[in-house]
Amino acid sequence: MVTSMPDLMELEQARSSGVYLKRDLQIVRGDGAALYDAAGRRYIDCVGGQGAANLGHGHPALIAAIQRQLSDLMACPELFHNPVRARYQDELCRTANMPRVFLCSSGAEAVEAALKFARLTTRRPNFIAAMRGFHGRTMGALSITWEKTYREPFEPLLPGVRHVPYNNLERLAEALDDTVAAVILEPIQGEGGVHPAQPGYLAEVQRLCHERGALLVLDEVQTGFGRTGHLFAYRHDGIQPDLVCLAKSIAGGLPMGAVLIGERVGKIPPATHGSTFGGGPVACAAALAVLDVLQTTNLIERASRLGAAVLDHLHTNRPAGVREVRGRGLMIGLELRGKVAPVLRALQTRGVLALPAGSTVLRLLPPLVISEDDLWQAIQTIEEVVNDAL
Ligand SMILES: *Cc1c(COP(=O)(O)O)cnc(C)c1O
């Protein structure tokens, strides 16, 4: 039997499909915004479960909600009613000010559902998405994703997808004809390099969609649940999208996805879509706890304040190795003058874990519960590492 930690890393590598390039680090435990390896070494977590851990690791309210539900009922497909699902759907819809919701199990699955609902409603074939946009790895979500290295090995993909430059209204208006079912955008492009929508852009996209009979789909999979200083990032823009895709932190780290469905979306006939795990009671109990924590604590306001302080600090003291700093709330991107990979390795050596977004952007998605000490410690380490790398 294999028991030693290095052997288990090798074993995992040998048995993995090969799609992940793993770091040389085995994580065994988390607490708030700290992660620990097998030797007990502490790391400041600016990966945040790739955006799925906004409440941090081991949040007591989340654990209690999951444990309570586990012993009552775990598997309950949507051919039955369930009280936890009922409460969650109502709470999410009221909080988001949207009439209906479809529940599923991941971000890509939420995007697939939104594409299908848009076709059902409009009876139009085409979609407009943005250059640098990321929407997931399944065939439909991949078709609207921009990055060629993700897409090209799997072509042919969904026909009729038009990619336009993000934040460019003219090019969008040109592409938005009466064959377009929906325009699909992230309010802040995450994987594509942390690019926020310019003020007024999303409102004007919404106006164009209304004028031309298309739906506006927002992919809030990464930006949702307090990350940017609002429950959802589109609230910075005062708009009301037709479909909103949610996942990542929706259930605090358990797999879950959702699509919020607005008034402009037509009736969705029975049996036209579905998901075995969608609306499962454990995920719903966890997601209810997430909404409760976000609404009864200052975590969202704190994300806004801490994010603004960090961005302000990095703007006024921009390290020489940083070309540009972008973001909102605790979704922060540093466009480096060189490659991000060696910077990530150096940060790991110094006890800070962070994400890339493309080959030259360092991305930070710390749990919103991160202490101010840890956050500033991470920023200071980044400044030192980025300047050393020059
Ligand atoms: C992560 C992500 C997805 C895909 O979510 P999965 O749960 O990995 O399928 C889709 N859209 C955005 C914006 C994301 O950040």
C-alpha cells in the first residue's frame, strides 16, 4: 500500500487523465484563507478554490448546514418536491430579483442551459460572445469560449458563434442582427486576464439586446457571490440581465450551478432540459447557508473596501515588473511584464498561492474572509517577487 506523501503525488499523477498540469504541492487541509500541506506548512490562499471558496475553508455555518442535511436526505432528483430546494430557489430568486431559476451542478452546465433557454425563447440560431471570454469546457460552452488552445483540438464546435472585442459597442452592434439568440458576456472577464466591463458598456449592450430581440446572458460564475463587492457584479451597472449563470462559490465549495431566468425568457416546456444532481438537497442547504452568511455579515462590503485599498495601493506603488493592475473587489489581476509561471512558483516557495489568467496575468481570488494581515502580507510578497523576477 502506498502511504508516503511523495508516493501519493506520483500515484495521483500516474492515474490522472493528463489534462491538469499540477503544481508540486499537496494540500491536505484548509482553514479560512489558509491552506496547509502535509508537513503542516501554512500558505496564504489567493486561489480560493479557483473562485469556489468565497466563504473560505471550513466556514462553521456552511459545515453545520451540510452536516444537518446529510443525515436527512442526500439524493432527491427534481421529480419530487423538496423543502430545502423550495426555500433555496425562493431565497435566491428574491435576493437576485429574478422570477425563476434552474439548478445544476457546474458552471459549464449553467452556461449550456442558458444557451438552450435562449434558443427556446428566441427560435434564433446564433450567439455573440466576447474575445478573451471564458465560459467552460463542454462543447456548447467551449464554442462561445475564445481561447484557441482550448477550442481548436475539439472542432467542429457549435456553428453560428460570433466573437466580438469586449468593451467595443460598435463591433457588437454590427454583429447583433435578427439571427442572434443571445449575447453572452462576463461582467469582468476572469480567465481571459481580469478585464472589467467599462462603465456603461453592459447597460448599452442590454439596450441593444432589447432593441434587436436578443437575450442578454451574463456569466457570473466567477464574479458572483460577493467577489467584486456586490452579490453579483452586474449590480455595479444597474442592469437586469435575462439569464444569469452562477456556479463556483454558489454553494461555498460544493459542486453546484444555477441559471437565473428573467421575464423576457419564455416558457420552458417540461422535459426540454434536466440534470440528475441539479437541485440536490445537500447543495441547496449549503447554498442557503452561503446566501445567509453573505446577507448577514459584512463580507461583501469588506471585499469592496479591501479590494479598493489593494487596487489603490498597487496603482500608486505599481511594481516595476507590473504593466497594469485591474479588477474589482477581491478579484484582482496584475498584468506582468514577463511570464506569470515563474512568479507563481516563487510565490509558492514564499507561502502564497495565486492563480494565472493567461500567460502574463497574475490573478488573486482570495476567500472573502481573508484577514487584512494575510492580504497585505500576500501583496507585499507579490511586490517583492515581481521585482526580483525583473
Ligand atoms: C469557471 C468558469 C466557468 C466554468 O465553470 P465549471 O464549473 O468549471 O464548469 C464558466 N464561466 C466562467 C466565467 C468561469 O470562470
